[in-house]
Amino acid sequence: MKSIRRLLTVATAAGAALGLAIGAAPSAGALNAVDPVTASPYLYQWGAVPNAANVMKSTGVKAFTLAFVLSDGGCNPKWDGNRELGGADATLINTIRNAGGEVIPSFGGWSGNKLGQKCPSVSALADAYQKVISRYKLKAIDIDIEAGEFENNAVQDRVLGALKTVKQNNPGLKAVITMPTNVSGPNSWGQRLIKQSKALGADIDAWSVMPFDFSNGGDMAAMTRSAVDGLKNQLKSTYGWSDDQAYRRSGLSSMNGKTDNAGEVVSVANYQAIRDYATSKHLARFTFWATNRDHGNCGGSSDSCSGIPQGDFDFTKIVAGYNG
């Protein structure tokens, strides 16, 4: 995701400015019986960073998708490409777990160096993923595959191969792939990725599309339904699943308020309608970008404001009510 969704130039500066103490490694005792895949809004450590425990208390949300794990320029994972795994982000994970929640780190995004491109082989990429999985004793990971990592056959295959490896090496680990979409569903790159996952034997637990940045306005609830229906149809035709089986492996990552496209807006009412649709289809994943922006009546959209009239954390509260 790009622009106000994935502004890593801001992230880099903010990461250096945080100056937080090194966090202790999350302990096994801190893990909670929360599925981090189903309902976990994105949360990032730049711009206006809300207190995660307070957000959980005020909204009822139990999990967050933490963005982003990137390459440090080589095949080594760091938060936003510059923060070590043991720093402020480990502290954040402990905070969420100590409040009874859980996390799913997201690898990739629109900007920055991607591990899928920088790691030279399937085994090297799997090792990079494993460093993060082991460091935080993870239940799930999200691969937000976009831009050059998405639009490259060899890199797609490397990512799928690495996910296959880490799932084999970590029984019970869930793998999510988040990718761009057209209104009609996955584009040719997304269709290839799904077909290759079957060909390579990569067991992806949830496929999540990003149904925004494709219009200049209109009914975003209807366009979101169309995009997810298109994803479902692609999964159904590729895997031979029923409609119900395919929907239960499908998901969506929306955006609250004004998106990167002028005139395109996901309102609170839109998002409520999208949640009702997700509930009716038992989608595997329902989320949005991002809790940091879940505030309104504060001028134009930014990394700390949705740009529309809304209450604090209205979108996060909608996610918190989703049970799949």
C-alpha cells in the first residue's frame, strides 16, 4: 500500500525519533488464545501512534496487524527496514499480549525494500521469515505483496516457496497473503499468484484483497463486494472449492475514510455494510488501514486522520465486532 497508507519516508524518520527502550522478547506465557488473522486492523509505529492497550479497552478489538517488516537492504528483516526486532516493536507486542490480545506482523507493503526481492532464494527468504516468527513466537504472518514484489514471476514463486517452508517448519502457523485488486477481483498478477500457490503446494490460509484506490467515487461497499466475489471465484476455479469454502479463505483489507484516489471515500456506513457482507460470507479476514488514522473531523486525510466526519476509532470498533 502506498501514500498515506505506506509512507515509509515518514516511517523511517519516526522510527529514529521514537528512541524507545529495547523491549524484552515476548514470552510464551504472554501468548493468548486470540486468532490474529480474522479481525486485526493495521497499526504502525510512525505518525500518531495510539496506545494499543487503551484502544483495545475502548473498542474491544483483540488483535492488530503490525506494519511493516522489510529488508534492511539485504536478506535481513527489520521493522520499516531500519528498526531491530528487539526494540520498540517488541515492546508494542508485549503491551498488546499483556492486555489479552495478539498480533500478526505484516511483511512488505507498497514502499521500501522487500525481503521477497532482496533474499536470493526460497531458503534464504524462509530463514528471514523464520527470524521474525521465532523472535515473537507468532501464530500467523501477513505477506502484503505489492509493486515489484508482486509483479514479478520469480519473486512471486520465491514468496510462495518460503511460505510453504515456514508452514511446514511451524505447525499451526497461519499464512495470509494481502494483494491489490480490481473492482472485478484479482488482476492478472493476482490470478497468477493464486494459481501458483496451488501448483507449488503453498497452503495459504487466507487471501485478502485491498478493495480501494480503484475509483474516483461511488458505492465503495458495492465495489468491495464485487472485488471479494471476484477473489472467491478465482479461488473456487483454481482449487475446485465450493462457494462457501472459497469465501472462508477470502478476506479484505479496506481503508478508512479518504483513500489515495481523489473522490474515493469509505464511510463509516460503507464499512458497516462491508462488515455485514463479510459476516454473511464468513470471510477469513476483515481489516483496514489503519487504526492510526481512525479519527475524523481533523482536516484532510493523513497518517493520523481519515479525512471524514467520524468518531474516534469508529472503524476499529466495527472490526472488533467481527467474528468470521
